[in-house]
Amino acid sequence: MTESTQDGRRPLRVGVIGVGMMGADHAERVANRIANAELVAVADPDQERATALAAGFDGVRVFADPLELVADPGVDAVVIASPGFVHEEQVLACLEHGKFALCEKPLTMDAESSLRLVEAERRGGRPLVQVGFMRRFDPEYAAMKSMLDSGDLGRLLLVHNVHRNKTVPDSFRSEMIVRDSLVHEVDVCRWLFGEEIVEITVHSPAPTSNAAEGVIDPQVAVFRMAGGGMATTEVFVKSTIGYEVRCEASAELGNATVGLGSGVFVRSANRWGGEVPDDFRVRFAAAYDLEVQIWVDASRRGEVVGPTTWDGYASTVVCEAGMESLKSGAPMKVELS
């Protein structure tokens, strides 16, 4: 039975759509680590997996159809952790039923459908959707953003990103490196500069011998910002080292770097003078917790305070241009509607 929280209101009743790695992680988070929220439902076409997950919590219902979960009056808000190609209909359902949603990236798989969600939300008259760009909630990234916004370092000129995975399945193709990995740095750069990306070029170095046949890994992306600043990003999804994410912001009066850990030494076999985590769930555990907690608190207030549908749309447009640049090797203009 739902109990009232300290503010006298009932907890936010959350349903999770998609119970793969990310969805299962979010379900456990909502159930065990998030204040003022309770996990009440999960939905996934794989009923066996959904049922097994729900069995680990008290009173969690299982839905075969995610749209039924969204429509259920016992669900107040929805975490969407399903594959990107079904996000549009699930987000639209949340908008139709007036329910707050935390949608994992990408918002959708293409610019046209992302823009449709922006427009549908605006027609509804109030924001309901937060997009899961969790780096904005990471304490290190948030501290760097505050420092840059303070003006103490002067105007931001350059950003340099490193995004390395230890390994990915061979099914993770070149375009996915742009759409599913680089997309995080797309959002980070838009957020740090406070402006849009107007041009992207994705370069193709000689691939690692660990890459699957035909996969371009690593990749180097260059963004040109609306105000004239630039950003570089190395994405290397089979680096073998571990999960490394770093960001250096170079401003007129100094620079700030996050993601260094305890020091920079020779990196090998998950060591760099401190442990290099295996995957993103370890590196960004605090960020995910803060992201979901802030989403829950804002939803209970009737607000959206994190990345918006516009942020999701803009990032999708940049990644589409990036995939075209990956094919051609040429810079591609980014044009937002």
C-alpha cells in the first residue's frame, strides 16, 4: 500500500518500459534508491524477462503492451528505456495521457519524428518529457558547467572530449557509434557552450584491429558552434582499456577537466593509477541516481527541469549530419527547424 511522503503527498508511481540493461537498472534505482517514488509497473515484449524482473520487487505489475502501462491510471510517470525505434509512439502516448516521461536517448531515430514530438508537446501546452542525457547531472560535469557559467575562466573557446568503451558487440556498427555514443558529447557541447552546433565533420582514422569487419572505430568528430567555438571528440568503442569519459573545456583565462580520476598514468587492463570501470553504469552511477531523483521531484511539482524534447531533437539532427559526414568525409551543415 502506498504511503504518504514527508510532504504529505503520495510517492510518484513510476512505470518502466523496456527491461533490458538500462531499463532493469532504472527499475532497481526507482525501487530502492529514489526518494518519493515507487516502482509500480514494468512493460516489455519479453514477458518472461519482465516477469522475472518484477518478481524481485513487491507489488509490481507486468504489462505486455507498453501503451497499456502508459494509459493505466495507477501509473503517474514513465521511464522509457525501450529501443529508439519505438520511442515516438510511447512518448506520444505519455503526452496524450498527460504523464511525465524520462526518455532514454535517442529521443527518436530521426530528425522528422523527433520534431513531431517537440511539436506535439508544445500543442499540449506544457512540458512533460525529459531526455536521458545523464552527463548534465554528473557532479563533475555539473561543477564544470557552473564554473564556466560563472565567467571566472572567461569565454569558452574549445572543448575536447574522449569517449571510450572497453568493448561492444560486433553488431554495433559505424553509424551507431555516432547515433548512440557520440550523441552524449553532442548534448554536452550544446550544454556547455549554451548554443547550437552548426557544422559537424566525422573523421575516420585507421580502424583498430579489434573492430568488426567494416566498422570504423575509432572516430573523431569536430563540431563548429554557432558562436564560433569548436569541439573535438574521440569515440573509441573497442579501446580494451575500460570505460573512459573525459572532457576538457578551454576558456580565455584557464581550462577545466573532468573524468581524470586519481591521475594520468599508463592505461592498461583496467588500471590507470586508479580503477577504470568496465561500463557506463559504474562511471555514471551518481549521475543516473541524480537524474532520476531530479526527474521524480520535478514531476511531482509538475515541471520538467532536465534536457527537453528540443535537446533530443537537436542532438538527433546533429547525429544525422554526422552519419552523412562519416560516409562522405566532408563537413556537413546542421540545420534546425
